[in-house]
Amino acid sequence: MNTHAVLIICYGFPPIGGGGVPRPLKMAKYLGEFGWKVHVLTVDPVYHATLDPSLLAQLPSDVVIHRAKELPLFPKRGQAAASAPVVSAAGANASRSSVKSALKKQLVNVLKKVKPYLMIPDDQILWMPGAMKLGREIMRREKIDMIFSTSGPVTNHLVARKLASEFQCKWVADFRDPWTQNMHTSGIAWRERMEERMEEGVMAEADAVTTVTATFAANFQGKHQQRIKRMELIYNGFDQGDFDGLAPSHEAPGTFHCVYAGILYQKRNPRLLLQAIRELIDAGEVDQKDVLLSFAGVFDYPGYSENRDCVEALGLEDNVRLLGNLPHKEALGLMKGADALLLIGDVSADAGAYIPGKLYEYMGIGKPILALNKPGEATEIIENFRLGQVADPEQKDAIKHAYLELYKEWKADGQTSGEERGSDFAERVRPYERREQARQLAQLMEELITT
């Protein structure tokens, strides 16, 4: 029987999909097993294009989801048209449509430029008014013992901070990424000073701070040692339940099939890997007929084509498949049927401090990993657990060596999908299992409300 109630505050929650969603989703899934009644305060997903409603099926029936509306940055589609007078002349309609289109484009461009000066600490600040209104209703109506806010966005912590203060409730602030020590900062001096003050307040008022890597924990402690009351490391991870009975998708028998599922952008792109593979083919070390790379997710952001252009320039159109966004289960099946899983990290100097969420999912799949990642905790995990090959994402010769090693293993294994990672693998990676992490969080929250 659940004896305590927790309010999880997270902007991103199913049916919204994406990299930040699994942590709050899995906490909501498993905390009930450890005596906690779960409420979730999240956004109404009306403005979100990346949706995966199938994720909701993972939640126990007693998890209560509360959805707060977000103020739109742009008017809803159709509002402008509804307010415009009807013009019967076709020419006038066409002219008006052209003018409206041009004005809208100008407005969008202006908003893009001013947004970093207005949307502080992040774009999701427009969710805060609705979240506060609904959050107060939840706190009054339900017997909430604990607030657990997880970021990004860090707006989640601002909502939690106010609710915890107003209702004298215990609060755990969870950081999946750093805030002011993040590699993706605004570069606007006065804004960064403002965010420093915001972060200081969160660190000082939270009853405990949790984060997902030892490096992040050390950096938070170093910066906020006098403010943080308690710091705990709870890794990100994988949910073994996602892989039970998972059918592998064998869509390309006879090829060395590498799969990447996720988002690519300027500082995280596959172009050097593609160049390395092209050179291995030209050198006769890899047979082009054996090569297949599947990319699920965002290959190029709208308006950009560098990655596609690279594929065409290298003559690898028949070797690269772009699958777009896939439902989570379908993406897992694609990974399960792969011969190697691609982990492409950022090229920023401090990127090694991050452990990409998909590394844990790859652990659950159990296939060899080709990790193009800066040295750090992620590469140490791969090397210590013998999960695959590691190469610096900016060193083409290292990438060629790593790809070739896995290709040779695939050839030597009779072109199978790789070997098991060893009988003790499950025990060694237990700290990275979602149920275990929910147990750790439940224990921390129990200690906070009983002391």
C-alpha cells in the first residue's frame, strides 16, 4: 500500500517523446513499488509535434497525470484567419495571403532574435503560469509529501521552488544536465548572471539535489558547496521491461547494419564517420555491399542539409537509410536487430562529462556499441564493461580503426548480430537499471520526510 505521495514536476512527459522523457516516466512507473503514490504535473502537449502515445501504456493505473496549459508563443493556427474579413475577389485574397505570409515570416525572424532575451531561463517559461495555478490546486487537494522536479527545462525547478516554499513541502531537485555549467549557454552576460542567481536559489532551497553523473555531482558540489544540503548520484539507465519479448527487426540480412536513434545537429553529426567509412571502402578494407547505416530521428534539422549533402557527396546513398521519427518500441526493435549501435557524441571540450541517455538503452539491447565520444564517464563505462569500440569524434583515423574492428568481428562471427556480453553482465550493470534507480530515489525521499 502506498503510504506517501510525490508530485513529479516535469515539462516533458508522455505522450511527448524525446531524450528527457524516460527518467520521469520510469520514476513514475516504479515508485509505486516502493510505497509512493505518484502524481505528475506536466504540460498539455497540444503544441508538440513529437508525440508517442504508446509510452503512456507503461504507467500503472494509479499514476495521476495533471496537465497544465502552456501560453502559446505564436497565435494558434486559424486565429488570424478567423479575425480577417472575407474578401470575394480572388486576386485580393491571393494578395492578402501573400502579405500575411511575408509578415508572419518577418515576425518569426524577429521572435527568434529576441527570444534569448525574453525566454529566461528557457523557452518553457511560458508553461510556468499554468503549472503554478494547477500545482497549487494539486497541493491543496492531494496529500503531497514530496516534490520531485527534474530538468531540463530548468523552469521545472522554478515551479517546484515556489510550490515547496508556499506549502512547506520537502523537495528534491534533479538535474539530468548542468544548468549554468552547461555547454549550451546563451552567451548573454546579464542573462547568465540572472540564471546564476536562479540556480543559487534552487540549490539553497532544495532539500536534496540529485544528478546523473559523478562529474556533474562534483561540479555542483564545487560551485554550491555551502548551499547544497544533500547531494546524491542517481544514474540514468535502462528499463529491462522495455526489452522483454522485444522482437528484433532484421531488415537487412547480410549487411553490417549500424543503427543510430536520436537527434543530430551541428556539434553532433555523422559526417566524419561517413568519410571514414568511404575511405575504408576505397582502401578495400570494407566491402561497400556490406555497409548499411540506419538513422532514426532527426538527421538534419528543417532548413539544413549538411548531413544529407555529405551522404550524396560520398556516394553512400544506397548505404544510408533515413527513417525519421519512430515509435519507441519500433526504434527498440530496429536496435535489437542491428549489428552495432552508434553513439555519436558532441564535439565540445566538456562533452565527456555527459553520459548520453541512449548509452543506457544500448546497454539494455546488449549489442556492440560504436561510440564516437570525448573521453569521460561514458567512454569509461563502454571500456570497463567491454561494450564495444570507442573513438574521439574529431579523430578520423581513430573512427576508422573502431569501425573496422567491429566490422571484422561481424565478419568473423559469421555475420551474426554479435555475442552476448557475458553471464555476469546483468549484475554488473544493475546500478543503471530504472527500477533500481526508483528504489534509490524512494529511499532518499523517505529519509527526507522522516528526519
